[in-house]
Amino acid sequence: MVRDMRLSTYFLPVLKETPNEAQILSHRLMLRAGMVRQASAGIYSWLPMGLKVLRKIEAIVREEQDRAGAQELLMPTIQSAELWQESGRYDAYGPEMLRIRDRHDREMLFGPTNEEQITDIFRGLAKSYRDVPKILYHIQWKFRDEIRPRFGVMRGREFLMKDSYSFDITADDARKAYYKMFVAYLRTFARLGLKAIPMRADTGPIGGDLSHEFIILAETGESQVFCHKSFLEMDPLSLAADYDGDLKPVFDAWTHNYAATEEMHDPAQEAALGDDLVTARGIEVGHIFYFGTKYSKPMGATVTGPDGQPIPLEMGSYGIGVSRLVGAIIEACHDDAGIIWPESVAPFKVGLVNLKSGDAATDGMCETLYGQLRAAGVDVLYDDRDERAGSKFATMDLIGLPYQLVVGPKGLKEGMIEVKTRATGNRETLTPEAAVHLLTA
RNA sequence: CGGGGUGUAGCUCAGCCUGGUAGAGCGUCGGCUUUGGGAGCCGAAAGUCGUAGGUUCGAAUCCUAUCACCCCGACCA
């Protein structure tokens, strides 16, 4: 834990007014809460509190990938054009790819994704059918030179993405890898405090039925989505995910009901659902594909089979927009006063509000509580500034920490302090001991 | 890339039409008073008016070019 988290010294440049550059809500709140600063169109610097949230999301994504048996590595942001020429995508990608020349005039690019890179790694180092199955992933910055970046970090040009790649020798095994990632995604988004619904996605020229977008529901979502209402009741964390077992039943349970994005929807099926149909706005936060030998064949990625013959690798790729999730979570979790962080990704669990900085009694009590909570491993942001109460409350509501621990002279006279739950607005008057107990439980 | 819009103090904006050498609120800094939901008073610092040309005695203001950013569309984790 960082040594000291006092607002008097923490770099949290909150804005009272909304900068003109931001239109969408999450973008406004991120700027106002001092989380990011735009560097140029679609490119952002992450300020301390924004980075803290980004890291928390990243950690959850990583834990769930690891749990599913994926192994983390790290590939570079800058790639050689040669690999992309091999797969045929160097020309296909178009101006969305940021192309760079190094001092020797060699063609390079800032990676928009890493299929070629991972295929190159795997073909060079994995030689036998015994080297599969494998799922490899990394969490790395990508660049896509979008025609029109917008919505703040939700559609930036530079973005942090988790991308996994699976390697198998049969389509059947590849499907098992797909199920693992499918389940890992359900768990990941649920842990992030989101209701994510897998929806059939367009597989493009590759064909097949194995591609899903994970869409979270938010009123300000970018696209229209349709699904059976049963999805709203399903809880991914309640199911036991045995990654060594058969995950097909889980996959089936989550895919047999109707769910579709605007591009894929089917009015006939929707009409048949009747009252069970939910129409909502959604934000795509993950996308998984099975694409077979699309890259392994042109790039010559094979392993030697039991019979001594080369087998082209069956592959899939699985993406999560990590930086996009920061904005997406805010879109799904906010009110008029500001952000309401799910506890799992909150930059701090508790905001300690000293209502009368400079008063011996409140200062003393705050120091005591601050020390006790930190000793118990609770992430606390202590507002020790010499500001008025109203301003402190407004700041706390804006930055959306799950709990506000309010210490003022009035309450202290009675030996009491207050705990406010940001999500519900509920306030409880408690003794300091009870409050600490509540927040460390 | 097509269409629309905006660039003036850290932020939100006024001033531009009708040219005369830059303002307000918030924030910041100092002081006093306040102290349970973005307080009040006094004082201060802070802007090559996006940039470059042009017109003019004189340009934030008029003209031209250019850059940046935002919105709608096509495209996307």
C-alpha cells in the first residue's frame, strides 16, 4: 500500500465544471474526478486515481485468466511489418493501422492487435503436438487510428487491451479453449460489478458460429441490444467453474436464450419472445473468436503430430478492453452527483472526511481511524484539507468511493461518527469502533 | 473522409455583427470572517485572444490560409 493517502498531498485535480471537450457522461466524470487528461484526440494520460482503477480492473482480468489456465506473457507495442505482410493483413488493415519507419527505413507499426506476433512466437518455439493445448495472453497498449475517436477512453485510439490466444490441434479442442475463455469472461465481468451478456457476433469471412461479444447494459450504451429477460437474473459467480471439466453445459446455459446486437438481431425471434424480450442499450467490453487456421496456415504455424505429420494450429483470440472498461463501468454505475464505483474496482474503499480540519478532536479521531483502517489493510483516502464540509462531500460523491466515513465536531460530542454508503446514499451513525468494524469486516 | 461547430486566464464563458489595444464567474495565491452538502468580504497573480499571413493609422474583432479540438455519419476492443 502506498505510504500516505491524504487529499492535501494526493494529486487529485477535481474539476467543478465540465470541460467542453467531453460530451459523454463517463468522459465528463473521468475528467472532473481527475482520473485522466487528454493528450490528443483519443489519447489519454492516466492520473493517479484513474490509473489505480485501471490497475484494479487489470488485476481482476489477470486473475480470471490465470484461473482459467491462461499464461501471461508480454509482447511489444511496436511490431515489424513483415509479420503482417505474411498474414496478408498489412494491406488489408488500411489507414487504421499506425505505420512507422525506423532509422533504417524499415517498416514498423504500432500494434492494433497481436495475432501475427503470437503466431510467430508459437510457431518458432512450439514444435510438437505435446506443446498444446496452450492459452497465452498479455495486457498491452494497442493503437488503432480510428477515423473518429470519441466517448473518452471508451473509444480512444490508444487503449489497453487484454488479448488471449489459444492453440490446439483439433477444432474440438479449440472449442474447449473457447468455452474456457467464455466462462472466464462471465466471471471477470461479474467480478467487475457488471451485468455482461454474451451475444452472438458476426464471424466475418471466417464463418462458423463461434464468436461472441460481451455486452454490458447501460442506458448510455452505444448500440441497441436485444435479449431474453432471463439473462438479467443469471449470476456467473454462482456457478462452479471447473476448467478441467466439461464446460459445454455452462456455455449452453448462457447461449441457448436469445441475445443479439443490432447487427445480428432477428425481429422474428424477438417477436416470438413477447414479454420476455428486453430491449436495451449496450457497450461491448469483450469479444471472443474462434478462427481456426486463419493465421497458422499462411504463416506456417504447425506442430508435428503423433504420426510425424505437420498439423496447422487451430487458434482463437479473446479480447477485453481494459481501458474501455473504466469508462464502461462509470456508464453503468453513476448518479447525478458522480461516480459510484463497484467495490472491486474502487480506487479506495473508504473516503475519510474530516469536517473540521484544524479542530483537535476531529483531527485526532481522524488520525486514529485512518491509522486503524490502514493497519487493517483498508484502502483509505483521507480528506484532511482545510475545506468546507459541502465541498468535501461533493468531492467524495464525485469520485465515488464506496464508503464515506464522516467525522465532525457535532457527532463527536456524542462520541459518534457517520458512515455513508455511496451507492444507496444510506447514512448510519455509529461509534468509531463500530464503524471500523463495519469497514474492516 | 463528408456534413456541422468551437478555439479569448487553469475551467466555464462574454467581448467579434458595428475595428480603437481584453473582461466576468469559478478555481489559484494572501488576509479576515465562517464551518454538517461546492460559504462571505478584501486584496493579488494569471491571457503572444490557436497559428501564420493580409487589409488598416490601428485587428480578439474584417479577409485568406493553416492547425487543433468537439458533434453527426460511415468504421471499431
